[in-house]
Amino acid sequence: MPVILVTNDDGIQSPGILALCEAMRELGDTWIVAPDRERSATSHSLTLHRPLLIDRIEDRTYSINGTPTDCVILGVNKILPERPALIASGINRGANLGDNITYSGTVSAAIEGTILGIPSFAVSLAIDRDSHSTPHYETAAFFAIKIGRYILEKPLPQDTLINVNVPDTVQDQIRGIRITRQGKLVYNNSIQELSDPVGKRHYWIGGGQMNVEYGADTDMQAIEDNCVSITPIHRDFTNYEALDILKKDGFFNGG
């Protein structure tokens, strides 16, 4: 039975990680190694300036007072009984679409798994932040099983992870699955200036207007159309077109 590592950035108590763990148990011997609290938007950060504490919560469930990337590194190298066959990160409370993947601790955990040579995917539930309804984690878990099984049976291309986003709705209202590319998403005026009671200025990042560039084959359009988005992400950030242009120009080579 394959060993599977489950992590997230919403923290060990998140209902999303519990739903994902239960789903992955259908595929293998599942272990949770997750942050001890919410670590959203920590991206691919590592904890380098203080020691980390591993806390055993129960059998096959551990929390770490660090980032999602810390959890993957310690889970793989210190906690799990053997190298995992799969890393599943999520289920994130909120979508990770477009440029938001660069901030996401959930996606970065899957990136770290990919760097370690372990097949990995991240899964997020596109929750409407203004909604007061109960999130449909069971829908995301259903598709996570399908994706996890696929990855275990058919190895991903080298240095590639899968970023999955699922509409927050019941399963029978999902209109399909799309293989998508990363869309573009930019926040404007997202810094709020505040003053405390003694007049000292403080700044709060977030809450700005969101500008989205949709395209028929983008992750964001898929969610807009009530479809599951599956986006292959490559860990190599090199722009090969620009690489060729700069080489031909010759300026940086002393030409």
C-alpha cells in the first residue's frame, strides 16, 4: 500500500485537511503533517532562524510550528516511515487561481514535494468569501481521489505538479473537468492605511479590487463555468523565448 503525505496551509484543525485525508485513505497509508495554525499566503517560505517543534496529535497525525514547506521537508525526512509515493496538499479554503498560486502555501507544499522528486498535487475549494453556507469539501475530496489515483497510476512529467481548483457546490452540479492554463489576476489598491488610538500609522495588505483576465482555457474561466480546473505547473520558471532573444541580442555576452 503506498504511503501518502497530506498537508495544507490552513492548519491542522482545518476541515479541509480532514476531508482530504479521509479521501486519500482510499488510495494508501495516509499521514497528516500540517502547520499547527493557519499559514495562508506563506508561499514557499522556510523557517531558518529558529528550531521547529514536531507535535504528535494522534496516530499518523503531526503538527509543526512552521510553514507548509517545513511540513513537507520534515514529513518526508523525519516523520513518515518511508518515502511517500504521493503528496496531496489541501483542501484549501478558497481558490488558488491565476497569480495567487505564487502566494499560496498550499501550492508551495506541492512544489516542495516536486522538488524532492515526489508526485504532488494541490487542491483548493473555490469558496465565495461572502457566503455563509457550509463549504462543500466532500466535492473537492471526490475529485482529489480521482486525481490522486491517476497520479499513482500514471507518473507526471518531470518537475510537474498539478494545481486543482473545485467549485464550491454539490457534486452533481459540476459541469465537467477542464485541463487549463494559469490565468492572470491582479489586485489594485490592496493596501489599507489605518491609525491606532495614538495616531501611529498601520498598513493592512488585502481587500483591493481584483482584476481578472479571463480566457477560454484558463483556470479562472473553468471555475466561472462551474467546472473543475486542473492546471499542470512546472517548477522551472525560465522563459525560454526570452532566453533565446537575450542570447541572440548578445548584449549580456559582451557583444
